Amino acid sequence: MFRNLVRIFEPVRNHLSRAAVASSAGGSSPGSSAFERNSVTKEEQLSEALKRSLPGITYISVSDISGGCGAMFEVNVEAKEFIGLNRVKQHRLVTDSLKSEIAEMHGIRIHTTPSPENK
């Protein structure tokens, strides 16, 4: 008899557990997962850290290339600080700027370009 009672209330239990999970996730809009919210925040965080340490940036692009989990990023930077430096020194400037953020990542791809002198 108890088993029959449990079967009767199973759809209600499933509905309530789904509602509890949705409300604990922040009640955000449908289709935006925690991974998406986290990766956008991380991309903005990386961009801001670079802008603070390299004020001569004329172009910056940071994108999550890990499929949304925030483990690997691709960074494209054009900055005046890169003028006259070889590629290794340009990349070293970027990695030094993002040292604490890189420690939390699986990997990073860096593409650097010196700014044209007339910009």
C-alpha cells in the first residue's frame, strides 16, 4: 500500500525537485547555464587585468575556447607596449599581467601584435 502511495506522488516529487534546482541556480533566464555566466565573467576579468597592466592596448579580444567551462582561453592583444619587442617578450608581458588568472586555467593561447605607431 505504501508503495502505491509513493507512485501516486512521484510526479509531484519530481516537479518539486526540479523547481528547487531551478531556484537554487539563481532563477536566471532559460538557456543561460552557470558555465556561460562564469565564462563571460572570466573573459571580462582577463580583459580588465590586461587593460590595467598594459594601458597602451588598442585592441583586445578574449574568448573561451574550452567549450564553456572556462579552462582554456585565447587572447588577442594589440598594444603600444609591444613596439620594438620580439614575440617572446610580448607574450611574457601578457603572461606576467595574467599570472594569477593563468594559475587557475588549463591553457592559454596568446596572439600579440604591436600597435601601428600612428594610432
